[in-house]
Amino acid sequence: DEQAFLVALYKYMKERKTPIERIPYLGFKQINLWTMFQAAQKLGGYETITARRQWKHIYDELGGNPGSTSAATCTRRHYE
């Protein structure tokens, strides 16, 4: 599942002319895109998370620094 997801994601991003050239980081920790996607799906997907302001929950699940003040915004931007 994870490998198929990553292949499809990289293909999609390349087709829309925004290729993933390197895995993004939150703080000093590399983001596992599969884990991030699964966490978002568990909470209902992008629209639901944004409407309910739950991006900090995704950040926390990814093991981010609890003291970060921009955690929710950075997490949402990386997801987008």
C-alpha cells in the first residue's frame, strides 16, 4: 500500500508540474508522507481537518515538537 501510494503521489505531483524533489521536513524531522496521508484520512481528509482546525493533531501524530507555534500551518502547507 505504502509503495503504491508513493508512486502514485510522485506521478501526480510531476504531472501537475510540482514534482516532489525532496521529502519535506517538519522541524528537523523528515515527514513520512504515507503516515501523514493515513493520519489525515483517519480524521476525515483535508477539507474536514481544515474546517475543524485539526492540523495540529496531524503534526502531533508525526512526532513534531510540542512547543512549535506554527505547527498547524506548516503541517497543512506540507500536506497541500
